Amino acid sequence: MNLRNLIPIFDNSVTEWGLEARLLRWLTFTWLFVGLIILFSASYVVADVRQDDGLYYFKRQVVWGLAALVGFNLIVNQPLQKIINVSHWWLGLFLLLIFLTLVPGLGKKAFDAARWIAIGPIPVQPSELIKPFLVLQSARLFGQWERIPWRVRFTWLGIFGLVILGILAQPNLSTASLCGMTIWLIALAAGLPYKYLGGTAIGGFLLGLLSISIKEYQRRRVMSFLNPWADATGDGYQLVQSLLAIGSGKIWGAGFGMSQQKLFYLPIQDTDFIFAVFAEEFGFIGSIVLLLMLATFATLGLIVALKAKNPIHRLVAIGITIVMVGQSLLHIAVATGALPTTGLPLPMFSYGGNSMIASLIGAALLIRVARESSEAEVVPLIRPQEKNPRQRRRSLR
């Protein structure tokens, strides 16, 4: 492979891609660019106070984004089957790291949750990085469900269960729920019998209910979500400030950089509540445009899935679309009070290198499926130059 192709702007193969792959590529880059702009606005004041550098979080996010784009281009130019064949190794590695975060002294805590582990100077959040590989391995399992023995089925179902339990033990109920729902929906798309799906859904619901009943702070979040104004300075504070930010945006928004709630009223405004800052600055119209972008991404993802001839590739496209769009909608639902307050980043908007890498890997996988499943004849964007008569005569010789 030409090393220049690892850099997106030098990847000349794009002109030969199918329409869906091209559109997904540009939509991903637009999503990334808008996300960086919103992060700049949401994090500047906080970074200036905490780090004495208003660009601290923005610069780090740009570096993570550039590094992730190299991996992005590597994936879009690799055969998907080659990536799927090694996905179980990556899944095993991140599963090991998830359980290492639970070891006292190894896991780094934030907000009473041990979700990070330091590898040298780099903080790694394995529960974020495992998502695309969980999709790949789920698609690999359920895409050939009828052709594999029960021993292999139970082994991988047990590994998926360990992933969810490990994330739940950190504790990280939101990410565990997202991973569980993604696996379940991939199994549903694969056509597994409803008796298996129904039993799994009931088991997952009971597991989440058990977690909420054991963890007092999760229980308080659910209660405050039902009526945040009853304790607006306590458990309902985050949601109240988020709703104030969104409401302040009105129709057209306060304008870029003009959010007032980000001035230390809205907590964790650069990660878990970055949509509230976006809504305050760009208003109802901007929020609708963002939702339309997500709808376009979801539509393209489903078109790619429908065009895929390989059942495993089809499930990969469905799984990545669920993770990217589903996580975005869950983040927005939390910020608007439609769901209990929880810590889910908005892909390519929220600050965090691990989320950025996982999001761009996911987008790259979807684009790769689109490249391999395009049934239409590809019309190059740049037509090859017509040879002059002298060159034609030479070629005939």
C-alpha cells in the first residue's frame, strides 16, 4: 500500500469509490469538522481556567483526530474480511483491559467510576475502543449462526456477557446498555429465533434493574430524571442546567461562542452535555440540522446494508450504524431529559481521544462495507485523459 494513501487528502482511490462510500466519507469529515468547532467553543473557558490554555482540549482533540484519520484510511483501504479475521484478538485485548480497570491501583477513577487505564502517558478507555470490534465479532457470529456448533456459540455468547458485565462493574451502565442493545439488534437483524431474543431481552432488562437497585447514585439519577426541578441544586442540577441551555437557544440560537451555560453553570459541558452547548448556540434550527445529518448517515448505512451480498458484511453495516447513530440519539435524549442522566459522549463532538478513535474506526468500517458492496457501476469523478494519436500508436506497438 502507498503510504500517501494513509493521509485522507492524498488518497487518490476515492475517485473510484461507489456513491454511498463517497457520501459517507464526506459526511464523516463534515461530522468531524463540526464536532471540533463545537468542542472549541464548549471547552475554551474551562480549559483557560483549569489548564491556563484555552486551546488545551481543542489541540489535544485535533491530535487525536489526525492520528485516528490515519487508522481510518488504513481501514477503508483494507479488505473487510482481513479486518474481521483479526477482530477477535482486539476484542480479547480490550476485554482484558476492561477487567484491569477494576484492579485497585491500575484503573483510573473519575466520578466514582474506574473506566480508564494508563498505558504510559496515554489514558485508554477500553469500553469505548471495544465497540467497533464488538460489532465485528457479533456480525461474524450471528452471520453464520446456523453453520457453527453450539459449543462455539456458547463460547462467544459468554465472552459477550463478560464484556457487558465488565463494563457494568466499572460501573458504566450506559455503555453496557449500548453494547448489549447493539449485540441484540445485530442478532435480530441476523434472523435469530424470537425465543432466544426474547429471553435475552428479559435477562438484560433484569440485569439493568439489578444494577440500578444496587447502585444508589444510579437510583437517584432515575428519580431526579422524573422531576429534576424538585431538586434543582442537587441530583437534578445537571439536567436542569442542560434544559436551561437548550431553552436559551430558542429558534436560531445565541450564536457561535455565545453560550452562557458553559460558563461553569453546565457541568462536563465538553463531554456528556456538549449537545446542550450546541443547542444553546445554534438553537432549534441547528439541532434539526444535526438530526438531519444523523438521519442521512443512518439512511446511507441502511442502504449499504441492503446492498451487501455477504450476510456478515450486512450485519457489520447495521451494527456500526446502530452504534454511531444510536449513541448520538441517546446522548441527545439525556441532554433533553428524555432519558436519565448518564455519561455517553456524542461521537466526534465530545472531548476524548478514545471516543474519537472508536468513532472513526466505526465510520471507516461502514465505508469499507460500502466499497465492497456497491452493485452499481462506479463512475470515476476524474476521467482519464484521452491519449493523443502518437501515444495510441505507441500503445499498439
